[in-house]
Amino acid sequence: MAETKTKVTQQSVEDFLDKVTEGKKREDSETLIKLMKKITGKPAKMWGASIIGFDKYHYKYESGHEGEICLAGFSPRKQNFSLYVMAGIPGQDDLLKKLGKHKAAKGCIYVKKLEDIDLGVLESLIRRSIDYIKKKYAEK
């Protein structure tokens, strides 16, 4: 079984942001950090080289593949923000219609800048994603 590549690292979130963000991108990143910290109650940590993640959970697929990943997170990429939420959660489609300008694929929502979306709707999406994950992958 292949080992999961995306793991918590010792890299500083601040150092990462200093290298990859500036201006509005940096400001939006700080806003996302505050929002996700408020929702999870956990500090931001680097997952792999480019994901800022909060909290964690252990997953195991029917295929036998298992690992650990952040409960919520994002990556401030050059073109857009990749926001990591669980795909297919109940009510997700309705919330995405209200979110604002975005693209969605699998477990990612892509947003160019936060002013294009409704942060209250994003908060609801993240909270529902976390609730769903906690129920689906609860320790048995």
C-alpha cells in the first residue's frame, strides 16, 4: 500500500505564506485561517508543501487504503484558492448555488478571491463537511 504523501510538516504557516502570498492573496489567506480556526478550534498547520490544514481525521476506504488528513484546509495557489471540503455532503449542492463565483470538483472548491463568495455560506459548507466526516469516520 502506498504511503500517504500529504502529512503534517514542521514548516511554519507564516513562513509558507511569506513565500507564496502578498497583498490581497495574503489578506484572504489570513481570513481563511481565522475562519477555519474558529470552526475547528485548532491552529493552522502545514500539510505537505502547500496545504494549510486544521485538525485531522483518520480515514479508511473499502479498498483498504487508509491515512490521515486535515479536517478542513486550503491552499493559496497562484490562480486561485483550493478549499478542501468533503464532496457529496447533504445539502452541498444548494449551498454551492448560494456561495458565489467558484468552481467545484471532487473535494475541492476553487475561488479566485474571497470577495467573490459569501463567507457565511462557506462557513456552512465547512461545518457540514466536518460534521459529515466526523460521523462517517468516527472511531469504532
